[in-house]
Amino acid sequence: MSELLQFLLSGVTVGAVYALVALGFTIIYNASDVVNFAQGEFVMLGGMITVMAYTAGAPLPLAALAAVVATAAIGVAMNKLAIEPARGAPVVSLVIITIGASIFIRGAAQLVFGKQIHTFPAFSGDDPIRILGATILPQSLWVIAGSVAVFIGLWLFFTRTLLGRAVLATSNNRLAAQLVGINTPFVMTLSFAMSAGIGALSGVLVTPITMTSYDVGLAFALKGFAAAMLGGMGNPKGALVGGFTLGVLEGLTAGYISSQYKDAAAFIVILAVLFFMPQGLFGRKSTDRV
């Protein structure tokens, strides 16, 4: 029983990170119908910039805040320099642009930060907490709490604020939103800033556990995309559930089969969703009126 609980706790921890990455995918997809494959690089930048600022002497909370703000600014720059100029292009072209942006950011990070593996201290120490014979790191609780807090914050933003409702209106019908006076370019900029900031936050939270390097973004992007697909692309609740489900699936695969096969779980999930449930767990079936 303790062994199963240990695998579940490990899966929930990594699943919380996947949920945050999937939420970033969801925000961009809702605003523009684009799948942003640079989302994983935002996770990498969050960890890397925090390491750089902390090494330079900044207190850890200030270094983490600087990483989130700087990464959000990079997300805005990506939208302004790469996405907006190609606004009339097909969605596939925009997706390819995000892949190119991912490669560019990864290469720039290699030049700036080097190829070494980096980390910084955990927020609350490294002494494990025992739960029914299993153990969990205090940093894992930060990761899980951060994921849930971001989800609640987004829910409040989208349902209780005028700006959040403007984002939802833009996602439902961009032309209609423009006709009623919503500044859709600003909504797009805000969406990229929020998505990048959430990605950076997940990098800040998970780096003390997994460490970071310039090339970790690709794996996070693939896992986050799988989680978003599983939950239903564009559905925040689905992103949260999909992330935790994928994390638990990975944890059980690593524990009961082999850690060599845990990464295959994401690809199996993507294929299964595409074949049997294209709309995901919480996605809506699309219909065409003729």
C-alpha cells in the first residue's frame, strides 16, 4: 500500500507541472486557436532565469518574481514579433512559427546559460514528509498548491472580471468581439503574457526537484500538450485533470513497469485521444452547419 501511495504522490507532483503547462496551452488556444509549442521553453526560462538571478545575489523570492516577469515579457515579444505579423496565415503556419520560436529560444538559452544542469534551493527545505509509509518533499507541496492556485485564479479571472470575459468573448468569436469594441490585439498580448508567466511559474516551482537545463522545454511541451489533449484542448478544467491524470499514469508506469517507459505514456495518451476521443474528456464535439 505504501508503495502504491509513493507512486501516486510522485505522479501527482509531476502531474501538477503538466497541468500548469497545459493551462498555458489552453490560454493561447482559446485566444487564437493556435497550439503554442514554445510553451515548454517558458518553463525552462522560468527555472533558468531564477537560477541566474539567485546566483547573482538576489533573494530567492525576488529572483522567482523576476523570472516570471521576464518570461512574460518574452511571451509578449514572441506575440508581437512572430504571431501578429502572420495573423492572416493559416493556423498550421502559426503552429510552425511557434515551433521555430521554440528552437530559437532553446538556442539562445544554450548560448546565455550554457549546457550545464542548474538548480536552486527548495523553498521549504529538503526534509521529506512521511504520509502512511510514503514520503513527499515539501517542494512537491508547493508545486501541487501552485497548480491548484493558478487554476482557481484563472477561473476567477475569466468568470468574475470584465477583462477575463473579454478574453472569453475573443476566443468564442474574434470578429464579434471586435464589433462590440473589444481590443482583440491587446487580448492576444495579454494571453501570451499570462501563458508565458504561468509556464515560468511552473519552472520556478519544479526546478528544485528536477533541476533544469537549456533543453528541458521540449519534454514539458510534449507532456503539457498531451495533458491538454486528454482534458480537451481549450478547457481549463480539462487541462488540470489531464495534467494530474498523465502524471499519475507516468508514476504508475515508472513504478510497476520501468522508468524507461514512463515517457512513452504521453505519446500513448495522444494517440489514444486522437483515435478514440478527439474532443478529450471535457471538450465539446464540434458540429458544422450546412
